Amino acid sequence: MMQFLCALTGRAQEKLPLKLIATTPMPGFTGDFDHFGLDVKGNRLFLASEEQKTVEVFDLRTGERIKSIKGFGQPLTMTYLLESNRLIVADGGDTDAVELVDCKEYKIIKTLKMGPGVDHSAYNPVNGYFYVENGGGPEGKTHVLTIIDTKSFTKVGEVAGLPGNSNEGMIIDRAGKRLYLNLTGTDEVGVIDLSTRQLVERWPLPDVHVAHAIALDEGNHRLFTATRKPPQFLAFNIDTGKVVASLPCVGVNSDMWVDFARKQIYVTGSETASVFTQHDADRYEHLAEVPTAYRAKSSMFVPGLKRLYVADSGKGKPDAKLALQIFEVQ
């Protein structure tokens, strides 16, 4: 697999689809960065720093680090709430809570305690609900998605009995009716009806395991996921639940983005970002492996700026140079 990726990287060096335009070093930081939050109007990018127990704030255009929000246990996933200028954060580790952050004062103002295993989350802008994974823990056979009304910051329900102790990656359709998630415990993609709060479909992965990154192309009725064992990019037909395309991709992946303007897909993982082009709903081609950094698995794509922001992590490598990288689409 590594030989495959190196060969593709070599062939693509002449004209890569992503160009590194800025790097913000993070001296003194160790461990992993997790996921991003985005405030386009306020020109801010938020990033979870697990080991430092902070959410770091960057200037979206320059990449300058402008603030550090403290008080978390292990910040992981988050959503910025434009109307209230607040950030809602899934806080894992021993904390297992959801935190509400005032983004004017940059401080935690409210906390909701969850069950064990808080990690991934998804926000539904249609009704303002925030769905957060918990209730599993290391020994759990099932887990739940707790539903939080972000306007009142209260629990309003849950999706219970999801198979396995956790999931990786969630995404909600534009209509706010369906939530798709990677059920890592059973090697499936799950589909949740948000009106009934029930798991209504389960799509098995085809002899691949540990799906992480996820993205949605509603226009073509396609859902994309990327696995880690082995590293593979998959395209599902959301009408049938069947895989229509499968290609090798970068390993240790966590995030994936669809660039609809260019019909490209970006998957970020360790050392490179895999770039695919979409010829049509069923045909995909690998374009390049763009060099990034060690465990550069978390990312945020901002279409209006034509930029991909990538977090270089350091878990398991004491001499890793943690940083924020900014790539421009070419």
C-alpha cells in the first residue's frame, strides 16, 4: 500500500491539486489534534487540542493563532453556532460532557453531563439540534446519540440502541431528515431517520474495516466513506445501500470533503491527502497524494476561500512538529 501511495505521489508532483500556502507552527503542543469548527463570518477557525485540553482559535485568512480556550477534559468535535456566537463542543476523556462556549469571552459557560464514550457529533441546522455519541464506553455493546437543543442547551431525546460501543463520523442531509454514520463496531454505515429517531438502514462494508471519514453528495445520491484497514475510499448509492466504487486512499484518515465546484474529493490522513475526481456518480479517479505531515488526519474545507486547512498531530511520535497547514486548491 505504501509503495502504491509513493508511486502516485511521485507522478503527481508536477502539478498537485492542492498547494501549501501557509504553515502555523504549534511549538509546545503534543499529542493529537482532533476536529475543527468553522466561523466564516467571524473569520475564525477552531481546533480541538486533546492533550492540551484546549480549543485553539485561528484567524481564518492568515492562519495566525489568536486565542486558546481552556477548561476542557478532552475536546474532540464541535460546531460553531452563528446566531448566538457560541461553540458547542463534545468533551470526551474522563469528562464525558458537552460544553457551551461563549465565543466573545472565549470561555465555557454551560456544561451538560453525558454517558461514557463522548466523541463524534453532528449538527442539524434545520432545527438546531446537536447529536452527540455517548453511552458506550470501552466495554459497551451498544451506544446512543443524545439530542441537544442548542437554543435552550437542554437534552431533548436520544437515538438509542446503536450497535457497537461507538461510531466514527456523522453527517446530516440538507433537509435535516437523515443522519448517516460509520458504525465501527459492526463495520457498517448506518442511516437514522431523524423524525422517528430510529436506525432504519445498515449497509455492510465490503471486506474493509474501521470506517472513519465521511461525506455526502446528495445531488448524485452518493455517500462517501473511507476506511483504515485497509485504507480505502468507498462510494455508496444512498438509494440502494450498495457500493458503486472503491479505490485505495490514505491511511489513518479522519476527514473527507467534497469540492462540488471542481468535482473533487479530499481525504486527509497521515502524511498525505488523497485527492479524487468524480467523473460521474459511479466513476471516480485518483488524482494525487498531496504531502502533508504525520497524523495530519483532521481537516476543514472552506469552499469560498478555496482552502483546505489541515492539523498536523503528534500522537506516538515525540519529535513530531505540530502545526496548522493551509492548502489552496489549484
